[in-house]
Amino acid sequence: MTPSPKVLVVDLNNFASYPTLAIGSLVASLRNAEMDVTVLCPLSHDVPAMVRERQEGWKDQLQRWVFFSTNPALNWSRHGVRALRSWWISRPHPRVMQEVTCALEKKPDIVLLSVYLNHYPSCVEIGKLAAKHGIPVLLGGPVFNIELITKEWLRVPGLTALIGGEVDRTLPDLVRDTIAGKDLLKYEGVFYPDGRRSPTPAPLKDLSSLPVPDFTDFPWGAYPGRVIPAMAGRGCSWGRCKFCADVYTANGRTFRTRAVTPMLDELVELSKRHKSKNFILLDIKLNSDVRMWRGLIENFQNRIPGAGWVATVHVDQRPDNGLSKEDLLAARQSGLMRINFGLESGSQALLDKMDKGCKVESNSRFITDAYDAGLSVRVSMMQGYPGETTEDLQMTVKFLQEHRPQLDRIRLSQFKAIPGTRFQEEFDRDPQSYPDVSRFSWDYRDARGKFRYNTASSRKYRRAKRQLLSIVHSINKRPLRPGAEEFDGLM
């Protein structure tokens, strides 16, 4: 009888307060194929997890001042601080490398790396270690269907192949053929370091028969709370925001959803396995399919009495987007504790430039209705999108002042130019359409555009930005709304 392949899965994601959904899904696929799987999770070895959000103190605001500064006099010092922070976050952690070394000494048949782009230095070291033992390495992640990024990552030493696609169903066969030394180009989405590649795979259409994710390898006792990740659909029904890279990644292309009953069955099974009734739904926009959104609302408490959950939605302009006052009241009664959406800006002109597909008035009404329904409201926002003016920032400040009592958390980020987005398409086609952007260059390894946004250096703009940073901190330094504390920092 042929022995089961021994698979080492290295999960370098150490930024969340719950297990990695992608790893759980891939491990389930492998174990269903009777493979011997070991998962190396940094948190299991006392590597501290990065905290995404928390009730802020003065140090958080100081860090924000430095990170968001566009004062020309501080350019060199600011870039130095950012570079140091980026190096610290991305560096190969000594304990992780030690545990990988020990795991490789047990002679697995293959190493699987599922990564984000900040993990490049760690992948280089792991690739070298695997090569010393003659162990093949497959590397995958959500952005490796974007060829210009993939070409940079093919330089990782020891790499057998890079996979740029949804492999929920094909991974066991990929693993067996890699171990056997067979040609992998019969599978779509495969890139070899020598430049050979197979065609780009189509998005996985049928999500109905995917296995229930396997989170048994994760250190549940090390997380702040026992929150289970899940996903009802892939992609986003809007999919047009110019800044968004999620809808161009391997699993984000086109919107696909599951049926309500199988989704609820999975949540019930996960709840039993991991002895928890708290969930985070990781869909880009859970109300992309209103039937799924309302199906969860109507059945969550019937299937899992006492459940609590959090989700992200899109306040779009469909006649029925599932976000009426009545819907939100029903959602709160169903156990929804926190709700997140992309506010981005309080300026309609800027939202239109982003092709965000929402209206300031609708965002305002949604925040009020969600707060009145008893929900903890979290928003993500963006500063520095090309074309943003001082007046745009002032309107955003005014919007936040009006809604300050109703907002629990604001995730404010600077605009990042990302390859594969509609922004790249427009900028590469006609750079002159962005007259305030200069010194632009693409860094494909880290999937970032480096540039200077000239407007951001003006005194009036910087004054308005200081007001924005102050009001964000005034909101984030408050405790979370009572009842939602267990879900703080998860989105």
C-alpha cells in the first residue's frame, strides 16, 4: 500500500485574531484526499500576532502622524521610519525559521506556502532550507494570477512552481504530481521558475461542494476570542472601485455565491467542532447577493441559538441592497454585532472619481440606521487618492463630525496604487489624467506603485489632513460599543 504523502503547510499569516480561512480550506482538501498534513502556525510557537486595531492611545496617534505626514521637510525621516517598520514586519522571524528547520528535518514530501506579499523575505529563507533537503516547494497566494507580480516571485530560491488560481479541488492532485516529479503544466495557473506557464484558470464557479474548512491545527487558546472565519461567496457584485485589488485576485474575480442552506450547515458544523458561536464573515461584500444576506439574517439564530457575528457590506445604489432600517434591525436580532463598510470619503466628487458606486447621503443614512439598530459601526477610509483636494478632505472632516457619536472605529489608510487595478489601467494608459502624480514607478514584488502626490504637500491640504487625523483618533480612542468587544480588531 502506498504511504500517504506527508505535506508541510507553512502559514506565515500572523496578522489576524482568528485562524487563516485559506489554510483551513486547503488543509481540508488535502485531508479529504487522505494526506498526512502538518500545519506550522507562528502563533503556536509563541510568535506574537500583529494587532490590527484596538482602542487607541497617544502612541497610536503619534505613529499615524508620522505615517501620514506629507510635509516636504520631513520626507527623508518619514521614509526612513516607514522603511524600518516595513523591514521589521517583513523580516523572517527567528522562531518561525527555527520551527521550519525542525519540521524539514522530519522529511516531509512537500512544502506548501500560502503567503501575502510582505512574506517574501521569509519565503526566500524557507526556499533555501527546503532546497538543502531536496524537498519540493509549491507557493501560492491570492495575487499570483497577476503575471507581473508572479514574475518577481519566481525568483524565490528552491521554488518548484508557483500557483496562481483557486486550487480547492485540484490541490491534492497537484501535490501528488509535484512529489512524483511530473509536469504540472496540465493544470491551469502554474508558473515555473524557468518561464514556462500554463493558461490562466477561469474562476471556480461551483462553490457548493467545497469541503468544510479544517481549523483543528490552529492554537485556539492563543487568540483573544474564539471567533470562527467563514465565507459565503467570492468576489464582489459591484467590482468596479478603481483602487480595489481584491476583485482581481485569483479568488476575487467575478462574483459567485453559495446557497443559503449549505452555508448555514457549514456554520453549524464549525460551531460544533470548535465550540464557539462567534463568527466573522470574510466576504468582500456580504450583501452582494441579497438572498444570502437575508437568508443568514433569517436563519442564524434558528440554526445556532446565541450566535454572534460580524460582516462587511457595500452601501450601493441598488433599489434593494438589503440595508434598509428594517433589514438592519433584523440583522441585529439575528446576532450581528458589528458591521463594516467602505466609507472612503465624505466627498461625493471623490467617491465618483473612485467609481465607488455609493452616495454620501446613503452612507449617512446607513450609519444612522445601523447605529439605531444597535450595531457597532466600523468604516474603512482612504486618504490621498489622486485627485483628492483640500475641499474633499474638509467635507470628509465635516461628515465625520456629524457622525462621530455613531462610529466605533475608523480604519484610515493612505491610498496604495496596486497592480492589476482599474487605477493602473487608467494611469498606464494616460498618466496625464493624473496631473498631480509625479515620480511614479511600479514595484511588482511588493505590488505597490511608488509616487509623489504633489497636492498633499500644500499647507492647506496638510491642515485639513491634521483635522482628519484628529477626529479619527477621537473616535478610535473610545471603548467599543458594549456587547461588541469580543469582535474588536477583527476586520
